[in-house]
Amino acid sequence: MINDEDVRAAARRVDGRIRRTPVAEAGPDRWFKLEYLQHAGSFKTRGMVNQILAGAERGALPGAGVVAASGGNAGLAAAYAARELGVAAEVFVPVTAPAVKVAKLGKLGARVVQSGTEYAEAYAAAVVRAAETGALFCHAYDDPDMVAGNGTIGLELLEQVPDLDTVLVAVGGGGLVAGVVAALRDHVRIVAVEPVNSAALHAALRAGEPVDVPVSGVAADSLGARRAGAIAVQLAQDAKITSVLVEDEAIVEARSRLWDEYRIVVEHGTAAAQAALLSRAYVPEPGEKVAVLLCGANTNPSDLA
């Protein structure tokens, strides 16, 4: 099982290649971790850089480069990491991926292939392509090196807010929450937040194992994993983390208020974490010190005016 030592090893590996993102006060006993300021616009760059570097250390990075599947953010992270590390990248995305993310993939130098209408279909096509070419397949969330790299955000947060009680984490496939659990389980309460109509981890925790769920809604492009990763489910079960659900309306409202009140622009999936507080899906105790991970900003801001 991945633990804080794996996360610390990842932190040493990616040092100097990722941004140490700031924390902003959001009110009494409230903080935002501004991870949307990370290279390529999301936390996934941490995990992807670690995954590629760890693969290279093992001798598993071939001349064919890397292949990834993504609703958008993992692909952007893979493209950015590959460019910075001097390797080729091919990214499979569903045809429903936001145009802003697809365009950015091309700017980062990746070959983009649109396949299927949701992440699961793009994933299947990417696996086949990696097998055909011999490229290193970089999983978007269910990979030990990806999870450990993502967990470095937890180490930073604990240094920035040492007396933190609780952290709220938006969940899709579970790569971020798994990393946060690995890094922080002995220090803070971890709350997983998912949309009611894309709730793969919540369903897995109820079933006792990963299960397929239907996927839809405003945050499906970034939180729309049909099945939670086995690593995330195992860590979440073992740590007995809290899991809550939020409605699409609450996510839209949270995203709008982040802009109106803080001038923070994030995607809908990111806003889900803040929606848990605003909708009272999670209600902190008096004096409870809470941080919200704002993990991605790859969105079209035109509807926030």
C-alpha cells in the first residue's frame, strides 16, 4: 500500500519540475490550496512527471514515448511532462472533451486522438495503442507513481497550514484523493467529494470494491471516471475517509461564487470540493480548520462574466 514514504520519494524526484502552489485564506478557519496554478493547469502534472521519471529510472521508457488517456487534465499533464522531459506523447480523449483542453494539448506538442464519448472508451483505445507501439502507458489515476506524485500536494499543504484539521478533495477516478490519503492520513481528516451523477468512489466504498457507475453532469469531463481506481478504493477503505455527494446545481453555484467572491477561475470538477461546504454536504464543527483543494483550471471562463 502506498504511504507517506512513497510520497516523499516522489517529492524528491519531481523537485524543481513542478510548482509549489500557494495557499490563500478564504475566511475564518478556511483555506484554498491553489493547485489550479500548477503547470498545465491541474494537480495531475505532479503525478505525471513522477510517473514518467519513475518509468525512466526502471528502464521502462522506450523511444516511442508515452501514451495517456484523459478527459482532458491528465492528457495536458502528460503532454506537458513529456515535452519538459524530452519524450513524445500521444493522448487519447473522448469526443466530449472540452475544446479548450483539446486545443491546449496540441499546443503542448502532443498527438491528440479523439475516441469514444467518455473516458472509459478513450482509455481502451489508448491501451491498445500503447501495446501496438511499445510506448509507456501513463494511467490517469490508478498507478502507484501517479498517486505518489499527486500526494506531494498534501506534503506542501501540511507545511503551509500545520494545524489543519480537514481537507476537501474533489474525486473522479481517485488519483488525487489517494495521494492525499497516502500523505496525510495520520494528520488530517480527508473528505472525498463527488457529483451525485459521477460517484465512482462513493459507490465503491458502499459496495466494498470498485464498481461501474453511470457518468453524466457538468463535471463529467474531469470527474467522469466510470470506475474508481483500485489504489484509491483500497486507501480510502483502509483510512476510513469521509465521502459526500453534491448536486450539479451546487457545483455550478460554487464555481460562480469562486469567481464572484475571490476572482478564482476553476473548472466544474474543481468547484465540487467547494460545493460540499456551500451546500452543507459537509458541515465543519465550530473552529474546525478546513482546506479546499482547488485542483484544476482548464475551463472556458466565458460563462463566468
